[in-house]
Amino acid sequence: MPDCTHPSDDLHHFIEIHKDDLRAYLCDLIRARTVNPPGDEYLAAKVLTGFCDACGIPYETFEKEVGRTNIVARVGSGRPRVLVPCHFDVVPAGDGWETDPFEPVETDGRIYGRGAKDNKGPLAAMMLAAAYLKDHEADLTGQLVLVGCADEEAGSGLGMMYLLAECGLEAECSIVPDAGHEMRLIDVGEKGALFMKVVAVGRQAHGSTPERGASALWPVIDFLGRIRQWRPPPPPESEATDLFTPATLNIGAVHAGAVPNMVPGRCEALIDVRYLPGTDGSGIIEHLRSELAAVEAASDGVRMELEVTTHQLPTLVDTEGPLTRALERATEQVTGIRPERYGQSGATVAKFLILRGIPAVGFCCGPDGVAHVAGEWIDLDDVARFAEVMTLTILDLMAEAAYS
């Protein structure tokens, strides 16, 4: 553990001399088997709270369900409160590993293990950043709110959504270390995510006499054919068209019938639409329902409906705001590279924060394409640089008048 009672005036020197601590934090977090489901985030929470106890950093524990632990640690006081939410849980290891995914292995500066990139490497970096800020707590003009969340990989109902809705978590701004790669991109927005289910109900019959039934499958196929090439229109004259890739539509699953000699009486199809900020989500739903109604009208004996199962609105922060500018300055100072701004197609907890009125961007270390795969890894030097960038950014934001 760093000696949290003797502050250092040199952040880079502090990071370098405590790189062994950084390695230990990350390895201990990887060894904590927090596969979601079932989660067991309390195992990784012990690593974070042990660190906090050693450094004298106060924290609170929140659990919506036993063992699904969230930790909120604070360094400094007053405002602005800079929230950095990391998550404890990881996806299952899956197949294809050459080593034990929960026993970290270091090779040529890379640490391999499930969660190394997503999201335990960034959490380890933030622990080291918190140690440095704790050393300099008397000089801080705001507060770091470091959060270890549960349930991020399965929707955040037991994690960030719970903390915001039921636990009073608040902040003036937030950096989510769970988007972008190699500190080259700043996630300033996220597409809207619209998940829908088409349900068609017809009439079963014997497969040898299909004319006696009403197949629920064929009308769904007709509907999917009608919308196959359709995409939500881009917003008019919007910054989003430059930051985001085009809107998408995906058919994720079609379920109908059970055996070949029976006419299916029910069919369901699952649809995923991602659309840009500035686009009317209700208009997308109305368009698809009108297409479905046209198919239903031509399908004798089959009833069809479109159900919205999830609708997360798109988000876009002020791309010239303090968050983006502070990250750009700090990253360029440490790495020599100024990160680019972009909007991502997926979703992070930044969306929940923005919709709650907390400006949030995504920013992270580690390479693209290694999360959720066999052999997940992260470079320890990259994690150290991320700790340095994040510390400088947080200090910068604490001095930002807009968040005071």
C-alpha cells in the first residue's frame, strides 16, 4: 500500500514508485470472481474497501441484494464532486483461455485475466489516483467520488441505477472509465437504444393441412422483409451526424413453432434499433407500427402487435464543455496525443448519469477488442498513464468555475 501519510509533490514520480501497488490492486481484483450472473461483487468490494481502510479514505456500502455490493468512496469535500464509477462485475470467462482467467498472468508488461480491461484495470488505476489525492486532500477544492458498482454487465439495476434512484448519489460531473480505447477517444454521447418485440398470433394446424391453420410465421417474415433496408433518418443539421456512425436496425431473434409437421400458431421477433441524438424515437416506433399494421391487414387470421421492451434515449453532452477540455489537456500532457471526440453505438452508465442531469463522458485505457474475449489483457504501463491522466483531469475539474 502507498504511504498515504507523506504527500508527494510529483504525480508522475508517485505513479512510478507505486507501480507495484497498482499491479497488486489489479491482480487482487481479477482474482475476485465476480462473474455476472450471479455477480458476487462483494468479493471485489473487499479489495476496494481494504485499500480505503489502509489509506484512511471513508466509504459507504450499498446493497439492493445481499452480495451485490456497491462501494462509494470519497476523497476531499465540498464541490465540485467528480464522480468516477467503475464496475466490479465481469462477464463469464467462456472458452479459449490458455491460462486460468481468474489467476492473473503477467507477460511482457501485459496482465491477462477476466476483467483486466473491463473494468478492473481502470478501477485499479483509480485506486492509485485516489491514494495520490488523499495525500493532497488538504489542498483539494472539491471531491473525488470513486464508485465500485455492481451489475453493470446485466443492466445496472442493482448498481448505478439503484445508487442514483435510491441511495442519493449525486455529482456535478462524471467520467466513466468504460468507453473508448487507449485514451484516444472521448465518448461524448451514446445512441438511443430501442428494443422491441413483434408478436404474431395465428392458428395451429397439422403440417399436412396448413390451409386449416393460420401461420404466425409468414406475416412476421413479410414484416421483416419490409423493414430490412429501412433505417431511422438522421437528424437534420446536427453535430451528431459527424460524431456518430449511422443509425442501425438489427433482428436479433425469431422464434416460431417446434416441429416441422405443425403450423406455428405464434411467432416472436426481437428488434434492436440504435438511433442518433436529435432523432424522434417515438417516430421510429410509429413507423414500425404502421408497417406492421399493413402486414396484419393482408394476413387473414393473424393478429400482430409491436411491444417496446426497452427504450433508452440518446445522449450528447456539450462537446466544448469542461469535461471534454480537461480530459484533452491532461491526456495530451501525459501521452502527447490529443484524444478525439466520438459518439458510441453501445451504452454505458454515462447514459443514466446524463439523463439524471449529471454531465458525463466515457474515457478509458486499454486496447480495443479485448473486453469479453478469451485472453483479455491490459498493459500495466497504460494503466499507470491512465491513473496520471485521470488525476490531472480531476484536479483540473475541481478548479473549474462551471462546476463550483
